[in-house]
Amino acid sequence: MDYSYEQNLITRGFHFICGIDEAGRGPLAGPLVAGAVILDPTKNDFFDLINDSKLLKGAKRLKAYEQIVHGARCWAVGVASSYEIDKHGLSFANKIAMKRAWKHLPIKPNYILSDYMAKLYFETSFELIIDGDAKIISVAAASIIAKVFRDRMMEAFHRRYPDYGFDQHKGYGTKLHLARIARFGPCDIHRRSFAPLKPKLPWKDEGESMRRH
């Protein structure tokens, strides 16, 4: 994976190219997090560390994350809470998170690359690329930002709700997680609209945490 796709866009006059991707569509608990990244082509010595976040494990993902954070032109995240997922549905919550990430970039992009198939109608030029996180380095970088940021949120939620093991499974429907739900019932960050958490129960919104750089 290299910067060639973006380089072609630069020759067409687009100099602030943003990749956007999300993490956390499938879990039973916690937020959906979108990452937005504008890479700097003059600081490309770490580009070979970047890949689809799903293909990077442990230390390699964290190393890539740190390099992106310190080497990108800018990056931001947007968060859609479990409450918003239950209220609006997963697809709309995905749009909410991506829009928040885009709007919180300190540099406004003039071209956006994403693999999310529902049109978001950004207020700039954009392109939807199937499996973009596995093909386009800017989208892959965004996937890493989203994944690591969400994992850290789930580790923080573990300290608030230690009975569920969020630090281990990050909210996904593992045997451990399902056993803890069966034992303790859902907590405030569980997605009541997801099986096996129906029927819905009262919930609280864990907030719309955002961060920008």
C-alpha cells in the first residue's frame, strides 16, 4: 500500500486529501468511532507501517497509530454513542460519527476518501471506494486511528463497568461477554437494539466524546 492514489489526486489540484473510516459497527456495547486523517506526503517514512487496522495486531497497530498521530498533517475522531446507535440505527450512527470526525479536523480537506457505501454528502469532493481500508493508505490510516481510539475508550469503560471484561473483548459478542451479560444484565453502554439485548431497557447516553488535533 502506498500514496500513489492520493498523489494522482494532488496532480489534479487536491492537496488536502482525507481518509475516513470507522471502528465498532459490530460490538454489542460501546460507541462507534470514526477516524479522519490527512497524511503529509513529505513525511512518508512511516507509510510502510500503515495497513488495514484489521490486519495489524498489537504492537504493530500501536506503532502505526503513534506514527500517524505525530506524522500526519492532522487527524480527528468522531463518536456515535450506543444510545445514538439504538435511537437512530447503525447506518445513521455511522454517518454521525464520520461527519463529526470530518468537522473536527483543524484543516478542512478538499477531497475525502472513504469505503463506507452510504453517501454522506460531504461539503467537498469525495469518493467511495469498496474495501478502501485495504487499498488506500489514507483510509487505512483512518481505520487505525478509529480502532486504537475506540479500544482505549473500551478500556476506560472497563474501569467504570469492571464486571463485563470490556478490556478484553472491547464490546464484541464473545463467550465471555455473553456470559457476563447473562449474569449481570446490560449496563449503560450496551446496545439495547442489538440481539441478544432485546427487548430494550432504559439506557443512558455515554456521551459524544470527540478529540481533535
